[in-house]
Amino acid sequence: MSLRLDLQRIIREGLINFWRNKLVSFSTVVVMTMSLMMIAALLFLNAVLGFSLRQLQDRVDINIYFFPDVPESEILTLQERIQIIPEVRDVQYVSREQAFIDFVERHKDDDLINRSLEELGDNPLGASLNIRAYESTQYEAVVAAIESEPVVTNSEFVERINYYDNKSLIDRLNQFSDAVRLVAYAVIIVFGIVALLVVLSTMRIAIFASKKEIIIKRLVGAEHRYTRGPFIVMGALYGISAALLTMIVLYPMTHWVGVYTKTFFGGMDIFNYYLINAIPIVVVLLATGMIIGVVSSYIATRKYLKI
Amino acid sequence: MIVFDKISKTYQSKNTSVHDIDLKIKKGEFVALIGPSGAGKTTLLRLLLAEEKPTSGSLHFNGVNIHNLRRADVPKYRQKIGVVFQDYKLLENKTVYENVAFAMEMIGKSDSEIKADVPHALELVGLEEKGFSFPTQLSGGEQQRLAIARAIINQPEVLIADEPTGSLDPHSSQSVLNILKKINELGTTVILATHDREVVDALHRRVVKIDHGRITRDEENASYHEH
């Protein structure tokens, strides 16, 4: 028999059974949707955590403060040299003038400082370079590279490098990120397994209702692919329906939750995240739903195929 | 064609069992398997369908010991046998038409062959008007006839009918019997398990009687009771 004809019949039967057993299909899809919602919630949680960690990491940088009399050209040359270090994301040059403006702006309400500056009459601040790496774990390497620069080792040029002030903060942040990621992955795996087990039990009940049908098919000479095939197709259909239903339910939910996450997690709007990542999310949900559905059907039918 | 060679089957939980059955059925024969309920008729048929394995002895079909078949080969073997089950065993999720079509799909018949043959088979059993009904919407007699249509559609080598007239009125019984005779005339071996005296007497073919799991009588051109 041609494979195409076989496949066509198996898919047709799966579709017909899915439609005719409306109640069973509906309840299985609902249970599966809840499991997929759980997985989607974990994806969002992971994104929110990642975003918050990135926000924290972005606040970490290394500042090199120069003495006021260091020539600007020396600093700009150093900026170019640092820029080519592979781990460095960007190097921002803050000129003496800019540093002064920032300082005044920051202390505009402090009369004492304002008066002192007026009396001084000159800009006492030096220029600085703010360096950010791609990852917070790379600062150690970046500092080592910077410290090999002759301009930096020259004690008449550099007043202070604040890496060592931030070092313990950076280390702690790195440890924290690692721990959070590990916990997040563990939670995703555990809940993924729970979701699989819940769906598997539901499918077992659904297929138990069709036990008689499987046995009859076997007795009239149906081969495995004809008895199991339609159930596999149904499993995949449950997965697809549940994934699409989950996407629909997520729209109002993320919209509602997004209002809270925006203020709570440093500006991340999960509704926006859902809209931007709709395609990858739907792909993940479809793939997860279909895999869970197909695997559950395969396992649940095995028992009745021994006749 | 079919050889039961010292077949015994005992169950731990049930009382029905068969002992030392020696039975040869030739191609094209029409055999009535008679005996009271629980005598072991259905057990023999289940053994023949490879639904059960014997406790001892062997069962050969066209020279092959069917209980030595690999599980993957069992469906191919079953496709050679048409069965009318005592409890019909119809697919409740499928319409009358689909129940018969399914049997043809199993052996890889094309859609056009299915479209041509199924209405013909339904007409033969008088269900041509019920193609779109589901088995639960049919009467007992109609379900029985549907089971027959499914069993004969692929022109099997052997047709097993387990109490096919059990729940039928005399008129329907007669029409079922006529179908079985017709199938047999076309060359199919028919094994009919029944305890319906009238059916057996009307047939007047080989009668094998089973009582308490043993063959107590095997006679050609016989009637239900021994003369």
C-alpha cells in the first residue's frame, strides 16, 4: 500500500475522531492549555529575570578618572585602544567640561557646594572614561588589559580606577545571576515534567475511553499504524489547539499583568514582550504541545496494542 | 486448511476451557460448532483468531502454526479471516459505511474500490439505506448484519460466525443463514458457532459438538441432535 494513501487515511481518521469525540477533545485541550500556560508563564518569568539582571549589569562599569591636567589627546588615544579590546562593549569619554556640568547639575540644590565652586573659580574636575563590558564576568579581563596600557600605569595621569571599589558588587552580581538562572532552569524543567505527566494522565483517560475501539481494530486485522496512527494525529491536534488557545489567552493576560511588571521589574512590559516575540513563543508552544501530545498518545496506546 | 492439534486452553479465573481438541477443517467446508453456552465454542474461535494462546497443543492455518507468528505478522493473518463476533464489535465512532470501509482500508484497497464495493455489501445485508447511521442507532439485527457485511467484504479465506442468529427473529435468521451459505458456495470456509437447533437442522452440514471443553461428536450432513 502506498505510504501516501496510508498517511492520508490515518490523518483523516485522526481529524474525524478529534471532531466526533468533542467532549474528550475539549477537556484534553483545556488541560493541555493549562500546562502550556504554565510553560509560557515560566518563559515570561525567565525573560523578566533576564531583563532585570541585564538592567543591574548595565549599571556596573569601570571608570578611569584622570588628573585635570592630562592632555585630552592622550585620553582619546587611550579610548580608541580600549575600544578594540574584544570584551568591551563601549567606552564613553566624559570631558572635564561635561564632568563639571554633570556635577553642578547633580548638586544644584546644595548651596555649600555651589558657593565653594564659585570661590574656586576654576574647574577642579578631571576627565574620565566609562567602560562597559558585554558581560559582568568579563570585567576582570578588561581591567587586566587596561592596566597594561602605559598611559594607565603612569601615576601622573590616572588618579583612580574604581574597578576595585565595584569588584565585590560585580562578583556578587555574577554569583546571583548564575544562581537565578540555575533556579529558573530547574523550575522550568520540573514544571515541564509536571505538565507532561498531567497531559499524559489526561491522554490515558481519553484513550482508555477508546480502548474498545483499539481492541476491535486489532481483532479485525488492523496493523499498528492504523490503530495507533489516528491517536498520534489526535495527540498532535490536541497540542496544536492548546498552543493556539494559549496564545489567545496570553493576549489579555499579558496586557493585564504587563501594567504591574512595568512598574515592578524596572520597566519591562511583558505585553510588549509578548507582541514582539509572538512568533518564537507560538513556535515554542506549538512544538511543546505537539511533542507532549504525540509522546502521550504513543505511550497511552501501547498498553492496548498487545492483543 | 485449519488443524487443531491436541489444543488445550485452561483459564485460572474462568470455568470455560477446552481439552485435547483435535479438529481438521478442510478448505471450502461449512462447519457448525454446536454445544451449550460455556461449552468452549467461543474459546476455540478466540484461539483461531490468535486472540489467545493455547496452554498446550498447536493450531495450524495453511500449514503455519499461528501462535508462533510474530506480533507484527498477526494482523496480516487476521486479514484472511472474517469474523462476526457474538457482541458484534462494531466501531461506534464510525458510520455503517465507514465500519465496512475500514476493513477494506486495512488491506490497502483504493478509495475507488471501496466506493464501489461497500454499497454492494450493504445492499447484500439490507443496510443500503443506513450508510450514514452510527451502530448505536441500529437495532440488534441490523448491527448483526453490519458485522456480517464487514466480515465478508474482503472475501476472506475463512468466515467465523459466533452465534450470528442469537438475537434475531426467525426471518432475519434465515436471511443471515442464506448469506453464509452464499459465501460458502463462493469458496469461503465457514465456521458457525451456534446453539440454534433450527439453524443447524436447516443447514444439514458437518456438525461438531463440544461439551465441557471436549469434542463429543463430529458428523457430516448432520442435524442438531444425534439420530
